[in-house]
Amino acid sequence: MNTNKKLLSFIIVLLVLAACFAGCQTDGDVSTPANTPAPFVDYVEKTTLNMQTGTKKQEVTVKSYIDGDTTHFYVPESISPDGVLKARYMSVNTPESTGKIEEWGKKASTFTKEKLMSATSIIIESNDTNWNVDSTGERHLVWVWYKPQGSDAYRCLNLELIQNGLSIACGTVNDLYGDAATKAFQQAKAHKLHVFSGEKDPDFFYGDAYEIDLMELRTNIETYDNAKVAFEGVVTYNNNNSVYVESYDASTDMYYGISVYYGYETGEMLNILKVGNLVRVVGTVTYYETGGTWQVSGLSYREFKPDDPGNTVMVSSGHKAANVETAADLFANGKVTVDIESDEATDSKEFDYAYLAMNTSISMKNLTVVDVYTTHNGGNSDGAMTLTCEVDGITVDVRTIVLYDAEGNLITESAYAGKTIDVIGIVDYFDGDYQIKVFSADEITVH
């Protein structure tokens, strides 16, 4: 019996020792748990830009920041006919921060913007000997290199995003720098960085939607940056995967509006967002960098749970756009004072009229067209026009989409040049100025 007890004790000791050795790695006199990641390697530092290889390379400047893995750059027309290259970063897939809103998306977008804004030089590089486009046919797949201030060496921003745990997936080893990308991706996972941390994203709104009206949203919009909001308004236009929604506020006697991006939603969502419907929108407030305006995107809708209170829904139908008749002087120079209420006090704040009227429907009469610019850059907007108009010594720009007459013929600048017109459209913002955007030839009346 004693022999059996001794044998059993010996076996238990062996099992304990085996478990100890299995759970630890030894390096000299230091023991490290097996789940501790290896020392961090800067794969960005180890990867260098070789200007002598056969890949395409071009120094560029930024036109607009889109999100973490997409940037628009100014390039020579020999690369892109309109002088703009829409770059999709090779091997990188950051969380979404524009149409669909995902955790860590804003972090990735901010990371990219900050690196490029502070760079003294930016070079894009193709993956092989050609400038290749992605599956959309509109974006070029490139490696983006930037030179930080005070440095003579370029760093690969693609790899840096991956290495910092801001890419939810990466490319294959067949990509030009695929081996480094794969290693950086596995390292970020091992070190539990950002998207792999298991922690909540401090920039992501996890709570229920703020129930507000469009006046509150438009006058305090930065307060709701990246927050989920719910509001009601009438759908007035549908264009380019977005609708315009507006509602009236009696306290200021104004309509307030917002652009709502629905992306590539199909089915019931498109029925909800039909022009003329009064809708309750639930989505996330984001800043649209390319347009320099705010929008609501990442719409909340659960098709198989139609009674979910978080859904975007139709309230009623049969409504019309306000098309508020607006004087040119008010549009160009008007100011509006709005009382902003808080728990502590009520503050009065002055806004440009056009800023508050953004995305709402207006009409304007007796505009004389003094100049017409027609877009010709090889893109989908070829044929769209900007009509520079004057009324009572005030200049107002009217921007059209590509317009066709009742017979399907393209309408050109000769239809409007030198004419006096009335217009109906949406208050829009482009390149630092407010304008009226028109979506149909029926909304321009020639005197």
C-alpha cells in the first residue's frame, strides 16, 4: 500500500512538472509564458522603397481623404485623364468609416490622414509594371509611401496600417510586399492591437440613437460626430446612392436638411427612401471628406425584424419638397441667429443662411446665366454644367447633373448661356462655396 502511495505521488509530481514546462518557454534564465507574443518587429522600417525597380512610381499630392484604405491623389493626366487617381491601398482592408460604420474605422481613417498631412513627400507605387484597377474599375491598387518630417526615408503606409492593427484583413504573399504584410498582420493579431484588442473602440458609438430633429442636428452637428441619431424628414431627391431629407422648424421658420447615404442597399430600404415619403432615419453622423460636408450613413435596418425600434422606416407618403423661394442676396449673404439651448443656458449663435439651408430644397428666380462650364474629364459627370448666374449684382452658381431633354438628347450649354432662368434644386457645397444643385431639366425654366 505504501509503495502504491509513493508511486502515485511520484506520478502527480511528474504531471505538475510537465504542465509547467508545457506552459512556459525558457530563454536562458528567464521563463516566458507560451502565449506571450514575440518581441515587436518594425516591418515598416525593414521594408524600403527602391526607385530603381520596374514598378510604376509617381510623386503625388492629396486631393481628398476618403477612409483608412482609400485616398484620392492628384496625378499627371498621363496616368488618369482627369488628373485624379482614386487609390485603393494594396493588401489593406481597414474597417469602414463612410457608408457603413464599423469599430476602429474612424481610427484607421484618422491614422491615414494624419500620416499623409504631415508628410513632406508622397509616392504611389504599382504592384507590378502597370497601374492596375480594382474590381470596381474606378480605383487604382497602389502602395502608398510617405516621407515623415525630419526623415530622409519613405515609410509604406499600407504596411503601417497593418502593423498597427488597423486592417481587418490583408493581401496575399503574391503581392509585392505581401510577405512583410502577412508577418505584420500576424504580429498585430498576436499583440492584440486595435481591431484585435477585444476592447471597445473609444470613437465608436455603442449606445442607442439620439432622438433629435434636423434643426438640432444642423446647428450642433459636430457634437454628434460619429454618433447614432434618429430623426424624421421628407425625402426630396434621390441621387448617387444618397437621398436628401428635410424638415421644417417653426421656431426659426426654416427647413433643415441632411444627405443620407444608403450605399448599395436594395429591396425594402429603397422603398422606404422613396421621394415623397416622410421617413424616420436611424444612422450615424459622419463627415464626408471629399465633399467637405456632413452626412448620415450606416443606416440601421433589420429586414427580418420590421418592428425593431432601431430601424429606418417610412412614416407616411405623399409629401412634396418645400422648394422655398429664396432671394439671391439671402442665399449669398444672409445670416441667421439661432438660440442653442443646453442644460446650463441658452446661447445665441449666428450662422450663414446657406449653411443652415444645406441639403434643403429651394427655388430662385430671374437668374441671368453669364458663363457656363461643362465638365469634360472622361468620367460619369461628362456633360454636367456649372451655370454662373447673376441677379441684382449677386453671383450664384447653379450646378447640374448630366441633363437630357424629353427626347433623350443631351442638353448642352447653348440651352442656357446668356438666358434668364428660374431654378429649383438643393443647396449644395463645392470647393468652398455654396451653390444650387439641379437634378432634372424640368427644374430649369428658361424665360
